[in-house]
Amino acid sequence: MYPKVIIDPKKYAFNVDYLTNLCHKHQVSLMAVSKVFSNDEQLMQVLNQSNVEYIADSKLENLMHMKTHKKKVYLRIPALSELSLVVKYVDMSLNSEIKVIDKLNEIAKQMNKRHEVILMFDLGDLREGIYYKDFNLDDIKHVLNLSHIHLKGIGTNLTCYGSVRPTQETYLKLKQIKDLIETQLNYKLDIISGGNSSSIPMLLSQSLPPFINNLRLGEALILGRETAYQEKIDHLYDDVITLKVEIVEIKDKPSYPEGDLGYDAFGHKIEYRDKGMMKRAILAIGRQAVDYHDLYPLKGIEFIGASSDHLLIEIKEGTYKIGDVLTFKLKYGAVLSLMQSNYVEKDYV
Ligand SMILES: Cc1ncc(COP(=O)(O)O)c(C=O)c1O
């Protein structure tokens, strides 16, 4: 049945090995981010058989059910209400609130465990992390004195909310924090986690500062793309996961709606363009499963719009009939939503 995603674990394995080797060549360890494929068992198996050091996920539910012998990392800043589960199921978490780390310590003590922490710093991208200008050695001393917390390292996240690309200048802010901790407190940080798939161009051009010894990669592994410039990475597969959808209607109709125009199915007022008559088709998928802006259009086909369960396209070239199945390559948002949808089948090459 369609819609269906086709998952190719061998292509994923190739991407994972390629990027792991690249990272290791530069003495950078790898946290493979699994959230994008929602704990898919076959893709998890690829990660388990790979040389990546850690599996990182932003969904605690995924980490709780994950079958892996690798160290598990919780990517999202933990909420106070979930800390028992964090300590129970996860080896390491990214943190930015001292109050949360204190509580993690308390719970870890009760469970007789030692929880590893990466302290996140915000270098200007303005999502998670202690703002780098507010860095304070007393906070670090405090964390180092906690009996059941191991300050494993520091990290940053870039090109996320604020679109800030990693550069030498931006990374210098993290280097200064690292140096202050290591020299003033005589404490060696094991991990300096420099970011996500947007750091790959620096890695490829040998310009990633050598003090960075860890990256957390999701998109590059699954889509073969870096995210600083949105370029495809040479040699990698960009079709580890593709989408197949069926055509359920084809008709010649006007492009401009007819009648008294109000709002669309989502309560939005839409500006329609009159392009005359066109060959329109309906694909059996809609916004409940995917935002069509996150699909790469096919040659000769243009997206017109979508409601919850219908995707409208204009057929400009080519001959199609009812029942034909179209295959789309995916952008990141599409992989995220399709892999979580109960209405999209999953099949493997
Ligand atoms: C903190 C953090 N690090 C790394 C990643 C991975 O980002 P990307 O998929 O761009 O490699 C994410 C997002 O999944 C994240 O939230």
C-alpha cells in the first residue's frame, strides 16, 4: 500500500562509514543522531555495527526503547520532570541549567549511578546553552564538586535557530571557555562537541579547529548533506530514504477556483494565480504525513498545494495515469515526519 517510504540500510551504512572515517581521521569522535528515523530497527542495526562512538537522540522515548551497546546521549536539554528516566536510561546528557544538573546528581546518587554531562554553551545561535558571555568558572567548580556527575565535556550547537555557521571566529569563543576551565581548574575535558552537520564543510576543508574532538551528526548521515551551505557531500547517498505515492485523480481543470472565495482547509486565506487550464493530479498523501515543501519536485511536475490527505500537482510534462506511483527524494523535515507517521508504510531495499 502507498504512501510508503523505502529505506535502504546499505546506503545508510555507506554514509555512516564514510563520515565516521572522515571524523576519525581528524581525531573527532561521532555521536550519530537517531531521532530523524524514530528508532527504526534496521537503521539502528547499521549504527550498532558501525564504528560511531555514541548514539544521540532528542526523544527520551526513543532512548528508553533503543537496543544498542553504544553509549546513549540525550540531545535535548532535560526537563526537570523527566530526570529519573534520564539517569535510568541514558549515559550522558547535554545540559545548560545548573538547577537541573543538581537534580540529576541527586537522582544519580539515589540510583547509585554516575551520570555524564556535556555543558552546552550558546555562541550566538540562540538556542540552548549558557550564553558564552555569561560563562562563569564558579558554575564549573560547582558541577565538578557534585559526587554523582561526571563533567565529560563542553559543547555547542550552531546553524539551528539562529542560522549561525561554524567559523574560526565563533569557535574561538568555545576555545576560550575550554582553556579557562582546563588551566584555571586544572581539569581536562574529554569531549569538546563542536556541533552538527553544519560543521562538515570545516572538517572537509581541514579547517575545523583541532580542539574540537566530537560532532553530533544526523542529517549528513541520512541525507548526505551538510547544513551550513546545504550542499550535497561528495560520494554520499542522498536517497537512503525515499517516498512513493500513488496518483488517485488526473483531470484537466482551471487553475483559479470558481465562486465566493473564503479560507482553505487550514483556515488560511490563499492568493491563487490564474494560469488558465492545467492538467492537475491528486497524490494520496497530505499535510498530516508531510509538508510538500520538504519533497524534491520531479521533472515536469509542480506542486500546487495540499490539504490533510491530498497533494495537488500540476503535470507539465510526461504521461501519467491513475495508479501510477511517483518516487520523491526527501528533505530533512520530510524524513522526520514520514518516519513518524502511522499512515505511511515502511519498506526496505
Ligand atoms: C543538540 C543537537 N545536536 C546535533 C543535532 C544533529 O543535527 P544535524 O541533523 O544537523 O546533524 C541536533 C538535531 O538533531 C541537535 O538538536
